[in-house]
Amino acid sequence: MGDDIVGNQENDNKSVAGISSIIPGWFSEISPMWPGEAHSLKVEKVLFQGKSDYQDVMVFQSSSYGKVLILDGVIQLTERDECAYQEMITHLPLCSITNPKKVLVIGGGDGGVLREVARHSSVEQIDICEIDKMVVDVSKDFFPEVAVGYDDPRVRLHIGDGVAFLKNAPEGTYDAVIVDSSDPIGPAQELFEKPFFQSVARALRPGGVVCTQAESIWLHMHIIEDIVANCREIFKGSVNYAWTTVPTYPSGVIGFMLCSTEGPAVDFKKPVNPIDADDSQSRPLKFYNSEIHSAAFCLPSFAKKVIESKAK
């Protein structure tokens, strides 16, 4: 990808989407998903710019968060804080069930969720369906510590539409489905809609679990309300909302919807598969532990009130 590398943008900031021409050398994340506010990072150097069939892709070296992956002008991950997202979206569901064997990842083309799923020795098969091959290639080139997940022999990569992949999955195939999607505008929009959740439920075994990226309690309670309402209709086991802190995401927090299908009971708040007790890991966990697992389900009063009202 060397031909696509763009040099230092200090003198030509207007040529890169999101790079401010008003404050030279800064990237600002501006989106209709969070009107009236922006989060900015200082850019040391733009490393990659490309346009895939689905979205604009950019990587830059920031001064304080390491390398940063941007899709359609929105931060997807940074080297410094990706652990808070990748570890939580993976271990919240997988540590809530015993001996997960078959796991499906929808999205997650950077490979970080794969890296975390691979920590679970009981897992025999890891399928990933990512729509955008450029995200996979760029991640392997610029984020090897994240994309290392692809090196695991249990991983099978499918480039294509996650919605279609799920529809074609045999009923009851997976113990867990992890939906690592971008925001519900553009290519990820279908991943937040009711038919998609119905496909997820069908692909899970009885007592199987799903964890999906579910936006920010500070910015998106209207979206979260809809997700909770849909999930309560579809998932007859347990339906819960959890959250974590990720400094470079809008409002500094991101949430997860965790649901189980009817079958063996799942209590997401009490992990039964303690991954943090395993000292043999070659890469120690940076963020997740069993205490933070349980704490993730403690919601502030304003969010708790809205989410619990959907239970009635």
C-alpha cells in the first residue's frame, strides 16, 4: 500500500477529509450522529488514504493515541484505547457462557475482536464476515497488533454482507455472535434493524448469546430505546445493556446490547468463564477483568429508567 501513503499534511490539509484547514494538522470528527460537537486529535502524519467500494478509509499517526483508523470521517480505533472496546465487546458475551465453541463476528474487519475471541481455548471455529476487504488489508498493514487475530488457524474470513451471511447460516449454528459495527448510517445501517436481530436469534443455539455495538447513552438514547424494544421482542432469554469507556469515541463511552436466546439461562452480570484468571496468555488483557464485567451493567439513573421502561 506504499503508493497510497500521503506525506505530512501540514502544508496541504484541505486534501484530506476531516483534517482541519482552520487549525492546521488536526483531525476533527464531525457527524450528524453527534450534532453540535466534535472530537479532535493532532495529526503527525497521514499514512494511508483510500476509497473502497463502501467507504473512505484513512489511517494517520496521532501525537497522543498512536495510529488511528478512520472510516467515512469517523474514528474506528486507535492503538492506545482499542483494548477497552475490543476486550469488552468480546469477553462480555464469551465470559457469560461456559465453553463457547462456535463464534461469528459480523464486521470487525480490523481483527481486534478475533484476537480477543482467540483467547478462549474452548472455541473451535471463528467465522468473520466483513463487507469491506480494504479494512482488512489496511488493518494488517498498519495495525499488526490488532490484526494479529487473523493469524489464528480457527479463523475463517468471509468478505461479504453480514446480513446475507446470517440469513444463510444454518439454524442454531453459533454459541455467540459478536456484531462489531460502525454507526447506523452507511453500510452498517441494516445491522441495527429488527430483521437483522431476527437472523441473529435464528443462527444462535438455545441459550446462545449476542453482543452488538449499541452507541452512546449520552448521545443516542433514542436509538438505544429502539434497539432494546426490538431485542425484547426477539430474544426470549436475557436482554441487557452494558457500557465501557473509550476516550476517542464520541462522548467517551460506547454501549453494548447483550441478549440470549431461550434455553439455558444466561446471567450476563455474573461471568462464569473467567478469562482474566488465565495467566498463560501471551498478550495480557489490558482492560477487561471480572469486576469491570459486572460493573459494565450498572447504568446511570437516566439510562436505567429508559431501558427498564422497555421491559414492560
